[in-house]
Amino acid sequence: MQLGRIVKVLSWVFLVIPFLTGCWDRLEIEERAVVLAIAIDEVKPEAAKEERDVSHLSGEVPQSQKRMLRLTVQIAVPGRIPLGPAQGGGASGEKPVWILDVVGHTVEDAIYNLQQEVADRLFLGHLRVIVVNEKVARKGLQNMNDAFRRNPEIRRAAWMVISKGEAADIIKLNPELERVPALYLLTVLDGAVKQGKMPNAFLGVFWSALTSKGQEAYLPYVEIQEQKSILLAGLAYFRGDKMVGTTTPLEIGHFMAMKGINPGGYSALSDVPGESGAVLFISSDRTAKIEVEIKNGLPHAKVKVHIEGDLAEKSNAQFNLKDPKTIAKIEKRIGTKAGKAFEELIHKTQKQGSDILGIGEIVRGKHSAYWNQSIKTMDKWQETYKEIPVRAEVTISIRRVGMKAE
């Protein structure tokens, strides 16, 4: 009987011991170098002189990796990150981030070189923004995608953006509304999504499109305005992992309308047939559908879009907005102009073989027999997309004309 009690006690002891070990592998936040943002620029091969023998010996780099990249990182300084809009986490005037830059032949090569300069272990779990120079993106992001996708610390909800100028300048910017440049850029992007000015094109969405056979990827395209603010200059669209073109800011709204992404955040200034003056229409809600038919061995696509919105302003006009006929004329005029603008954007992407609308995925899903017989691969669809007829059909519904309608 006593032996049985001893066995029970020992069993409970061995059962409880694992829960008493604590965080044996803990790493305090003060012992981590928390990276908030990364900028990637291309530099001349001569920059290899700046590199030390950290991940390889001098002169022993494979010929295919002679390309040099400059990695600029923004590291949070413990105790100095602002805690709210009206207060700071550290002493006034102290910089909340530490900015360092290194060179390397690949992204991971540069990160290893950076770790050699930083005492604490680099931690990418709080990485929010990756800024890539346009020149680098046009040559291909295969190396960057491979490095970041293999790293378990990288969040799929982080943003990757393409910069018109030097990527390092974006994360070195000193904005008036935010002490931390990375958080300012993050606020710009998240705010644009909420206001309907940018699709939610974070890293996970980008990588998913890259692996698709019938759809190409896109990323936000940004540039600095007078060293004070960041402009959402459009979308950078890709063919495979290489950037091949950009849209204008207004064409972001065209793309979102054709994809049915809400809310609507863009406006259209339009004339009114038979009347003097103009009106400003602001979209609020969109619905869209892409229909595909196979005719004469080639897909024919129709993009049907319905947009609801309000009239925000009429300028230099005497016509009556209470008249249903006038409203109908405005709706038809805006719909016709929008349809032409949508088709222009589609034709622009067709020239580069960049199907960012995902028409190929619709063909692949609804006409699988045609796809398996005539397309089969992404490369084939990229060439086929250039040739297919695509029409845009847009209808407009004006819901409100404002309090002053006489």
C-alpha cells in the first residue's frame, strides 16, 4: 500500500516538473535588435570593397552572384518608441530608431554582414515594411522572395512596396506626423486601404499571385514628395518576379473597380452632355464580374462593373440635379468614360503580358479543358493574354446629390 502511494507521488512529480521549468529558452526584448523596416537598393560592383569576409572569402563569389545590393535597416531603440500620438517613449529629441546600411551579394548575405556589426541578434518578427528600389524590381525579386519566404520570422501581413527613387530615402524620411519613419509608411498604406485608395496588397497576397499560373502580382508604387511626404504613385505590376510597368494613382481606382474591391475611394470629374459645367462623382461601392467565353480558339473577356456613388460638387453649371433625366445623362456619361479608361489600363497590362486582373485564373477554373489543352503553363498564358479581346462595361448609379440640389 505504501509502495503504491510512492508511485503515485512520483508520477505526479514527474508530471508537474515540465510545467515548472519556466522559459528556459527565453530571449529578452532588450537582447534583440528589432528590425522595423528594410530598404533594398542596387549598387555598383565596386561596392564589394566595403564587404568583409563574413559569409564568404574575397574573390570566391559565384559569377551569377556578382550583383551587389545595399541593405538599409531601421532598428528600434528600446525605450524610445512613441507610446501614443501625444507622448513619447523616451527623452525628447532622442531618435527612436537606429539606421544602418551594409552591402551584400544577396539579401541573406547582407543580413549576415549586418549581424556582424550589431551586438544583439537581429529579429525580423516585427518587420512591417520592405522597400525595394524600382531598378532592383525590374531585374527580378526572385532572390528577395526566396530569402524572405524561408525566414519563419517574416509576417505575411507585412508590406512590400516599390520605390521610384532610392529605397533607403523612404525609410530615412523624417515625417511631421510620426517619429518613426517605418510606422509613418505603414500608416499611409493602412489608411489608403481603409479609404479605398489601395488594395490590400501585403506580402502574402503578392506571394500567392506569384505562384499562380493565371494571374500576375502587383505591389504599391511610392515616391517621396519634396522630402516631406510619401505619395502613393500607383501600382507596380509584374510579369513573373520582374516588374514591367506602373499605373497612375487614378488607375489604382480603375483596377480596384474591375476587381470589385470596396470601399470606393476615388472620384471622377465629368462634363454633362448638352449642358455647361461639370460634376464631381465620388464612388462608394463597387461590384464587378469577369465573364470569359472561348471563341475561335481564343478567350474573349468582358469586365462588367457597377459603381454606386455620390455627386460631391457641380461647378459652373445651371442644370437641375433634381431632374431624373439629367441624372441619367450624368450616369451614362461617367459610365462611358470609365469604360474607356478601364480598357486603356487593360491594354497597358496586355502589352507587358501582365494579367493582374486574374483573367487567366477564370479561364483555368471555368474552361479547364481549354486550359489543359491549349495553355498549360504560365509562360503560355502570358503570351496569350496579349492577344485576347477584353471589353469593359460600366454602369453608374448616383445615390445622393447633396443637401443643395436646386
